[in-house]
Amino acid sequence: MILNHATKRPMTKTYARPLGLVTGRSAGRLLARGEAWPLAGGPLAFTHVALHQRGQEAEVVPVADWQPDEALKARLTQPRAPIASFDWRAPVVMGILNVTPDSFSDGGAHNEAAAAVARAEAMRTEGADIIDVGGESTRPGSDLVGEDEELARVSPVLQALQGKALLSIDTRKAGVMRAAVQAGAAILNDVSALTFDEDAPGVAASLGLPVILMHAQGDPKTMQDAPHYEDVLLDVYDYLEARIEAAMSAGVAREKIIVDPGIGFGKTLDHNLALLGGLSLFHGLGCPILLGASRKRFIAMASKGEGEDARLGGSLAAVLQGAAQGVQMFRVHDVAETAQALRIFRPVS
Ligand code: PT1
């Protein structure tokens, strides 16, 4: 393989973005004729791929005329291994539970934990399949939180929720991962894709838990200053591919990895919209995809500058954009509305 001298990437690496997503009986007919291929094991199938190469216009070809290498074909088409209780045949809703000082404002540690537990239980009732507990804000401009502080925030909540809901822990710190697992967390969610804490890859591997690897450019404090990409879709893809390799080298099984393009993490409005439009590309990584666009700033930027509490329309549109491209998991604030939208949305059949 010839590598580009500057980028160390193969000169002619081809990235394949599934297009023409169908389901139901028409998918069945097309699959039988070889005119569609299953996407990640179904229920969606795709009839075309957009083939991307760096610096060139994408070329759209029917799958019947395409001969990818077998490894890429398998990653695009094979079912994903189950993770926790998820078989990936239906979208998974992850409810956001922020346990930061300003999230539950009535004050007092006990009251805060009790309010967090009540919110988690409400999200379960509204249709959340898993609750993502986070004690460090990673939104743009946020300051670092020390490990002890983060632990003090999340531990009481995790303990109170143990056995009541499936839990993930949103953290970049190995010590918090360890403690969270003790308290019953089933999935690790790391917005730094195991790069922030040098102990995180080894700890994630030794805990044996599924891990969400998210793309970010820069750290939360400064990431929105001047985000830059050569090609945002392909750059994010290559980063996630490299982080999957790194996690596997540390001992995390590929079957335990979920990938996430990291909407809002070091991205301009155009970058975020390009990622949303091209989500199906990430199926080529061979892992379930998580999308977290809920109430993020880019919605206001693309619209009329609405505040966080007035971004439901855009949040739901992003979820449906994902669902139409076979995204398996959605991290959201508005669980009831998201679950309702997903019940109504059916890709064209
Ligand atoms: C996410 C995510 C996350 N987002 C995963 N974990 C946040 N796996 C926290 C804004 O632009 O997308 N995926 N954990 C929250 N981070 C942000 C980033 C919140 C940007 C808001 C913005 O408004």
C-alpha cells in the first residue's frame, strides 16, 4: 500500500457512504436480487454507496456494481454484536442525566441526588433504555473538574440508581470509570475516546465493559475557537478508526465498541451539518453508532438563536436524520418526545 508522505494515509483510501436506505418488503425484494445490501445486519438495507476519496468528488454507484474489499463489505453489512441488552434491531434511547452543581438547583447534596434519581426514573418511564450519568460538563468553554469532585457528584447518584436502570458513565477519567462500575455502570462513555487519561485504555479493557468512543477536536475549554478539518467526514472517520485500533491494542474487543462523531465538539455549524448528513459513512467502522445532538448550539446557529429549552424541533430532526441512516443509539434530553418520534418514523419501504 502506498502511503501519502505527509498524512501517512493510503493514497487511494476509499470511504463508502451507504445511500438509498430502504426497509420492509421492498428491501426484501432488492436484497434477493442483489440490488441492496443489509446495513449492519438490517432492518435497513442500502442500494447505493457514495465512494469518497480525499480531494475528489464522491462517486455514487449501485451496490450491484461495486466490489469493495471483503473486510469493508463485512463491516458495512454484518449484524452488530449485542451490547448490554441491546440487539440493535430497534433504536436505543439514552437519557442524559447531568449531575453538575447547577443541574438540580434546589441545593444540598442529598436533595441533588434525590432529584437526579427522580429525573432518571422519569426518563425510564418516558422510554429511556439507558441513563447516561455525567459529573463533568464537556460543553464548549467548560473547565476541568478534578477526579475527587467528579466522583463526589456521580457516586451517590449511581449508587441510588443501581439495579433500577441500565447506566452508562460519561467520564474521561479512569478512576471514575472504576468507581462507576463498582456502583453498577454497564457502559463507559468517554468523549475523549480514551485519550484524556493515559490509564483509561487499560482500565476500560480490564473492566471488560462496552465503551463509547467519541470524536472531539481539542478540549472542551477551547475546542470551538477555530475548528479545522481537511474533510470533516473523512477526518472524523479516520480518527474513530484509529481510536478503535488503539482500544483494541489495549485489550478492548471490537464487539464492545460504540462510535460517536461528537456533534458540537470542535466543530463549526457546517462541520456539524456535514456530519449529520453523512452519518451512514460511520457504519464502515463496523460498530454501532451513537448520535448526541440534543439541544446543542448548532441548532440555534442554523435556526434563530433559540435558547437550550427551545431546541426540541432541531433535536428531533437530528434524531430522525440519524434514524434514516441506521444510527442505532441516541443520546437525548427529551426522552418522551424522542421515543415518540422514533415510533412514528419509518424509513421508506
Ligand atoms: C455526545 C456527548 C456526550 N455530548 C457522547 N457523550 C455531551 N457520547 C456530553 C453545544 O454545542 O455528543 N456524545 N457527553 C455534551 N457536550 C456538549 C457539546 C454539549 C456541545 C453542548 C454542546 O451546545
